[in-house]
Amino acid sequence: MKHTPAKVDPATLSKALSVDSLPPNLVFIESGRKVRCVTKAALETASTLKGVVTMGVYAAKRIGSEYYFSIEGSQLLGPYLKERVLEVSAGEAEDWMRGAPMMRTVSEARIVVVRRGWLFMGSGRVSRDGKVYPLIPKERMIRSYRRVDGG
């Protein structure tokens, strides 16, 4: 039995983030909790081929009824976001990519997207204590290292 991923309405992906006016050639497909973004042409081509397991760029993930953007998804959809985008300093951006939460006052948002200028750096979950926790996989975080020479 072949599993067919379901198409996802872009408005559903980012109700809280208010994405609008996306390029018309993009299609979002959901398989399990992951959402991938693919062009209509690639989707049509893949439907004629045998053995295609997955396609597109991992753009978002569903947690309950909410979606958050991956780093690539935030870069792809970030320019279309009307709200819920937090601009950070260079130091905050580095801390963010190390996995450190940041203190921010965010009203009525549970998921936000963080950016530094033109660079979108993924989503974060806003907690009740006012911290925004990065939703970045550990393998994508910047790791600290110690130099051998003690410096």
C-alpha cells in the first residue's frame, strides 16, 4: 500500500505567524509530523516515478495543532511573514544557534521566528516565563570547543 502525503494549506502552517502571498508554484506536503516544501513541477514529476520516498525541503514540523519552521523553512518563508519575527543582535544570534534561550516580551505568540537582518534562523517556542527557546536540533547547533593549547 502506497502512502500519499497530504497537501497542507500554507495558511494552516502559520496561522499565528501570518504568512501571506507565497509564490504560487510552492506546494506543502505533510507526512507524519513533518512538512516539506516542493515546487508543483517537482511534485508532478515525482508522481510519475516509482520509488520516490520523499521530496522537497523540510520546512516545518507539527507539534499538536501548531507548526514551527525549520531553519530552512524560516529562510524560505521568512520574507513573507508579517508578524511574530524577532530581530536579534549578533551576540544574541550566536547564543541562539548555541541553543541558549533569550528573554523577550512577546504578546500572544507561542511560536516565533528569529532573524538577524536578512538571515532567518529558525523558530522558537515562547514560554510563560518570558523566554524564547530555540527549536533547533542539537546537531544543527554551534558547539563550543576548547583549544588544545589552553587558549
